[in-house]
Amino acid sequence: RFELTIILDETKCDRDPDNIVKAAIDYLKTRKLIVDDSPKYARGIHILWGEAPEGCRLVLREVA
């Protein structure tokens, strides 16, 4: 079970945030960091504007 925070840099992000969420989830699944994003596993997905030197930063946190 996890919570995911996606931090987007508004000066570097030129995509819709909902597309980035899908790409982030797919990336984490291919790296086997998460099983999937069903409610059984994903206890929270948060999208924020903030500092992300590469345009997007992911913070994955395990929850009980």
C-alpha cells in the first residue's frame, strides 16, 4: 500500500497533469515499485505544483 505525491514544475511542465499521473503510475509499475493503482494499494495520489528540477518529481511512500 502506498501514497504517491507527484510534484510538477509549472515552468517546465507542458502536459496536462492527468496525463502525467498515468505516465507516473505506469513508470512505477514497470520498475516493480508498485503492483497497481487500485484502491487496494493506492491509498492516496496527490498532485502539486512545486520544485521539480527535471519537470516532475515523484515521492512514493509506503503506508500501512
